Amino acid sequence: MILIWITLILLLCLLLLYAFKRRKKSTILKEKWKTGFSDGWEFEKFIAEVFKNAGYRSTLTKGSHDFGADLIIKKRKVSYAIQIKYYSNPITLKALEEALVAAAIYGVDRIGVVTNGEIPQSLKKFAQEIEKKTFVKKVILIGKNDIESMLNGKKTFL
């Protein structure tokens, strides 16, 4: 009986430690979001950490010649090829085109685009067309407000 209690106490301690580490990581990510990024690569690493903190497995691809995917995320056996854009101007349809190519190369049927800005309406329409007319089952578009929601633990995408 004592062994059961000791096991339960140890399990509770591990859960509390995990929650503390995750909360600390979340605080660090929020601060980084507020201070900004020096370049696109730094933003890509940040987004990978945001997804990890939200419970996804995330793998950054190599910085160049990545065939249109900057990040591969996975949760519950569902994988996405993600194109990340750190721009001062609105992103274009090219971002989704790159993600579509990446889906074919990486063997996934879900894609996404993440940007530090807003998602233009034209991109939303193009995403719907991709879902209707290609092998891609789902397209996620993540803009500034969505990133902030993820940082606050309020939004997941898979």
C-alpha cells in the first residue's frame, strides 16, 4: 500500500514539474514574440518551438533547398508540411504553392502557411481551392492573431 502511495506522489511530482516547465517555456516564447526577430530563420525556430510547446512534434527542415517546407509538424499520426513567412508585406499565393510542392515531396496530405502578419483573403480562397482540387486534405493558415492564441494556449490546429 505504501508503495502505491509513493508511486502516486512521484507521478504527481512529475506532472507538476512538466506543467511548470511548459509554463516557463510559454512565458519565454511570449517574451520572444514581444521583442521580435532579427530574421526569417529566427522566426522559423520560434514557430517550431511554439508548436512543440503546444504538444506537436516539430522538425525544422534545412534552411535552404527545403523544397517548400520549413517545418514538418506531427500530432496523432497526422503530419503537415508548413511554409513559414516572416515578411513586412502581406504574403502571396506563392507561399501556398511552395507548401503544396512540399506536400508531394515529403509525402504528406496536409499543408500550412504561418506568417507574422495577417492572412489575405486571396490566400484563404486559394486554400479552399487546393482542398477541393488536389490531393491535399486540409490547409491551415496561421497569422499573427493565431500565433498569439497559440501562445496563450487557446488554439490548436490538428
